Amino acid sequence: MGYRSKIVTASVHIGSHAVGRGHKPLLIAGPCVIESSDRTLDIARRLAALDEVADFTVVFKASYLKDNRTSGSSFRGPGIDEGLAVLAAVREETGLPVLSDVHSAAEVPEAARVLDVVQIPAFLCRQTRLIEAVAATGRPANIKKGQFMEPGAMVHVVEKFRAAGGSDAMLTERGTSFGYGDLVVDFRGFERMRVAGCPVIFDVTHSLQRPGGLGASSGGDPGLVPVLARAAAAVPVDGFFLETHPEPESAQSDAASMLSFDRLGPLLRQLSRIHALACELWDA
């Protein structure tokens, strides 16, 4: 029967939606960071209006604060109070669930009052108190695999989360550090993370970053987004994380790796078709 027969993946519930094998693929999408209320709401409206999102369970993503910056002078976002107010407005106007990342246990309770999904950043995925604080909220968690970790080790992160009372966890691949200023995606890792019994998501755009590649900011290879996304759909993964912006070149964070919004719809059509066929073959 092989490796797959031993893996049982629990579904994660985001509101009335289920994520995992046998359900629509998840799409986590939005800009890297909240640049302004108007810009964020505009992107959320565009995302909600795309015909292609009907084939996905969609969660809107934008960070209210970015702590992992190449330079101290890099734009970090509006902060927790203003940022959460913007995300609450996104949910109220579009109906989309919202996600943002947290950086300390102290901020988790306030963030969880607004967020539908709480994200633990990759560099913080081993921080026990942070994991326990997120678990205590009862909110679904999206836990990113550290760039420094081998995929199978993420089972211990999930065990911490569950031991602290958490039940709904997803694991997200976002590349592994490779040499200097580059990341690589090992597609074996999706199956190795699935051993934890969680849906596995692929963060396509962050996996194509070149950390510090532009000196004071990260570079990237956004032209390769369709290539890696299509390959992951064929695995199949349980969802996709795609940072997108109407004008990536003017974005205040991760400008070099985000997908231009006008390319999102056509890519989603491809991913939906490939994912559906991959799931059919998996179940055959």
C-alpha cells in the first residue's frame, strides 16, 4: 500500500468551511502587509469578485505588522490596533474570513478576537509559548514551516499545539534555506508534513523569495509562481498561499515576489483543474 496509506489527515474548519482532503482547496491570498485601509479593502473586493474563487475556500491575508524585515527601515505595517480594524472591515464588507500573523504570546488574545485564522510565522514555529497561546484561543492556526527545519520535524510543532488544547492546525511549506540568499522547495516535504495529520498548504510566493537579495530588501522570482503552484496542485496539496497586489512594483513589502493580481484568475483556473484531477487519481 505504501507511504500514503498510513496518512490520515484531519479536516480543519474555518467558520462553516472545511479544509483538507475531500474538500475544496484552500486559497489564502492578499497583500503582504496592510498598506492602507483603502488599498487593502480594494484588494479584498477584487479577490471576492473573481469568478475563479468559487472553486476554492478563500481566506483573505494581510499582515498588520511585519517583524521579520531585512532592514530596520523597511515598512512594517500599521500595527495591531489599526490593522485589526482594517481586517474586521474586510470581513464585514466582503464576507471573507481573515488571517494575519502574530509574533508574541502577549498579542495573541487581541488578535484572535478579530482573526478567523491565526498564523504563526516560519521563524517562530518552534516558540512553545506562542504556539500554546494560539492553541488557547480555539482559533484555527496556520503554522508555517521554518526555513531551517526539515518537514518531518513539524509533527512536534503540531503535538505542542494539540497538547495545549488546539484542534485545527494547518502546516504551510514556504521553502528551505539553500546556500546564500535563496530558498528551495523539496516536494517530498508535503507528504512528510502530512504525517502530522494536518492539511498541508503551499506558500508559493514566499518560497520564491531571495532573502536579502536586493540588499536592504528581499528579491524574488515571481515569474516562477505558476510553475511551482501547478506542480504543488499535482501533489496534491490542500491549499495555496499566494500574496498578490494590483501593482507589485509599488508594494511596500515583498514587492519582488508577489503575484500581479491580473495573473491570479488565470492561474487559479489552472490550479483548480489540476487539483481536481490529482484528487481523482489519488482516490482511484
